[in-house]
Amino acid sequence: DIVLTQSPDSLAVSLGERATINCKSSRSVLFNSNNKNYLTWYQRKPGQPPKVLIYWASTRESGVPDRFSGSGSGTDFTLTITSLQAEDAAVYYCQQYHDRPTFGQGTKLEIK
Amino acid sequence: QVQLQESGPRLVKPSETLSLICTVSGGSVSGGSDYWSWIRQPPGKGLEWIGYITYSGSINYNPALQSRVTISADTSKNQFSLKLRSVTVADTAMYYCARESPHPGKFDPWGQGTLVTVSS
């Protein structure tokens, strides 16, 4: 299985600042056939299921604020959240679909 | 808008079978091109994909659970189900059903999830 390792495990960032979460894959998740990275980012708030933020590593899901952006290719990916709001406090997960689906361990974001 | 809802017993005894049903509304388990999946998260641990059933009835399981898992669908009720046999305390988890879209490889939406506890 492809292992996804997120860093950091948790972070605390001030309101209005930028948060950066990394996701490193044990193998490339890029499909050469369509040049797409099968890497999705989710946000999960307490008592709720995960919600898709970004798919194909950098495509924002409909309705997701443009403060959320994804980047990276191959094995290294980043989720960036700018102008942090109080409601961005959550656990964030990356997930790959190049092989049998696996998830990162999650990164807890606290807003200071 | 597709919505999913899990249902089933919240408490299962060790060595017995865990059975859950996911009811789909706003979409069809036998239409489109999507897959219908189960995912779980034990307390304090990561998310684990269990398996899926496709719109055409094809099935794929996580090899780690394959010997104990059965996923099936009842198209007349627009539901799909999970059976996990010979459970142990390690199978205690929040169980989610979700729609799996292979392109682009995302799970969306998810059900609210149901916590199943394995205990005597």
C-alpha cells in the first residue's frame, strides 16, 4: 500500500495568517495516462464526516473558498490555507487513489 | 444532491458479525459511474478503506479485511451493506459509507458515520 505521511501532526496559527500542511507519499500518485495526481484533501470538523476541499492535488471543489489551495506532484503535496478564519479549525487529511485508497494520519489545525 | 445514511447495531459481541446498511438518496447505487464504499476509523487511529461495490455490482475489498468482509447492494431499496465477520475489539470504529468517484479518486459525499463497538 502507498503510505501517506502528513506533517506536522498539529499546528496552531493565528487568525488571518497562513497555514501549510504537507503530505508525502511513499510512491508517486501521478497517472502518466492523464497527467493527473490522484491526491485529495479533506477537512473534518468535530462530529462531521470529511469534506472534500481539493482533488487532483490542486483542483478546488465547488463551493470551497479560494483561501484553500493545493499544490505538488508525484510524491510531495501541500495544502495551503490563507487568511485563516475561526471556522477553519479542523483536522485535515490527504488521500491517494493511485493504488488502493489510503489516507494520511491527519493534521489538527488550531486557530490562535 | 446525493445523501447517505448508515444504520445498524451499535454494539456487537466478539466473534459475531457486524452488519451495517447505507441508504442512498438523491442518487442510484445501480446508475451512473460511481462506486459505493465503506471506510472506517478506529478511535485514535487513521481512516481505513474497507471496500466498494460498483454500479454494475463489481466488488473490491481491502486485502487486509478481505477474508472477513462482504459488501452487497439491494438496488430495489437503493441500499448497500457491509458485513464483517468474526469481529474483535480491534474492529471497534466509526464506520462511514461514501460515494467513491474513481476519477478523480475522491470520496464524496460521506454518511454521518456510525460508531460500532465490539464488546461482550
